[in-house]
Amino acid sequence: MNSSSLGIYVTAVYVATYAVLFGYAAYLLWRLAEVDRED
Amino acid sequence: MNHTEKTSGLDPAARAVLALALAIFAVGQYLAFKAPPDVQQGYLIRILYVHVGAAWVAYLAFFVAMVYAVLYLWKQEAAYDRISAASAEIGLLFMLLTLFGGMMWARPTWGVFWTWEPRLTTSAILTAFYVGYFLLRHAIEDPEFRAKAAAAAAILGVVNIPINYMSVYWWRSIHQTATFDVINRRTHMDGSMVAAMLVNLLAVTLFYLAFLRIKGALAARAGAREEWDE
């Protein structure tokens, strides 16, 4: 398998990691803002 | 008194931990991309720097869920149940990330995304267990009974962790042994690779702590609202 096709797998893992870390952080902060507004 | 007055917004501790996590993660990512390629796997080794961290946080989160489950059964305070559930949720999220990372690593190295070898099988069982944990929580309406059943499940769930960790030693298969052999206290990695992995490990741990703090605050607010409504 050549190195460019290997890059797809590495990229997929890093994109998923960023999505979880930043996406979940953003979701929690959004939920906190929502709760603040409702209160 | 307005019950949310003192707890509104992101508290300073969560803000500080989240900011620190972001800063350390940035350094970790820089180190991961600066680290040399592996002799056998080339740059595919970069998956390791985030894959191990995700697995570690999943273990940690499930362990913390167990600790708070024990505290709930001991003290009978709903707050402990809420933190236990919050930690289990984060653990499940990171466990799914671990499975995805593992599959992306397996395809180019083993030729398949998934195979029922011991580490992967025990990882699937661990994940399925915590999916079951949340199904259980949603299936029970009575808050007290739900908290007790969930606490029992959270305590039982951690049994899977040592089995999952040790599976690569007990049933030698195609999955590599631990990157950090905590039993024999050794690693086979180059120093720059170790640094990249440890910094990323620290960063995701801090992310976990920040997430738990925010999730805990959200759960506490939900609990306070339920009491307010009654």
C-alpha cells in the first residue's frame, strides 16, 4: 500500500478525534448556554 | 433565591482546564506531526498518538463512573449518580472513538477493518456493555431504582477494563501489546514518539476533566430543575 493511501486512514482518525473533542466541547457549551437562557 | 444564580455559565475551573487542554493538545499535535516515522509502519504510526489517548480516557471515565457509583450506593446522594452517568457517557464516546481509530489502523496493517481477535472482541464487549448501561438508565423511570441499577452496572462494567487491557498478553493474537507495558515498566518507542504520545495523553485527559465538570454542572442544573418543578 503506498504512503498516499495510508494518509487517508491517518487523516480519518485525526478528523474523528478533532470532531469528538471540539464537537463535544461545543455541544456541552451550547447546552450550558441553553440552560442558562431557559433559567 | 434563584437556584441557578451561582452556577450559571462556564465555571472558572472548567474554563481553565478546557483552555489548558486546548493549549497542551496544540503542542501534542505539533509533536505528533514532528515525530519520526516508524520503521515498519511509516507515518501510519501517527494514529497511535490519538488512539492510545482515546482508549486511556475511556478506561479512566469508566473507572470514575464506578467510583461515583460506589459513592452513590454508600451516600445515597443523587449528585453522585449524575456524575457517574456523565463519566460513563464520556467514556462511551471515547470508546467509540477508540474503536474507529483501531479500525482505521487495522485496515492498512491487517487488511481488514475488523476481525474477532481478543483485543477487538473485548473492546466490542466493553462498548456494548456501556450501550446497555444507557439502555438500562432509559428503561427505568423511578429515579432511585434507576440510580441503584445503574450503579450496579457501572461497578460491574469496570471488570471489562483489565480483561480488555490484558487480552493482548493473555491471548496473543495480531494486536500489538501495550505501547507502555505498565506491568514490566518499559516501552519500545523512540523518545520523541513517547513525548508526542504523553503530551497528547495529558491533553485528552484534561479534555475529559473539563467535559466531566461541564456535564456534571449540566446534570446538577437538570436535577435542581426537577426538584424545583416537584
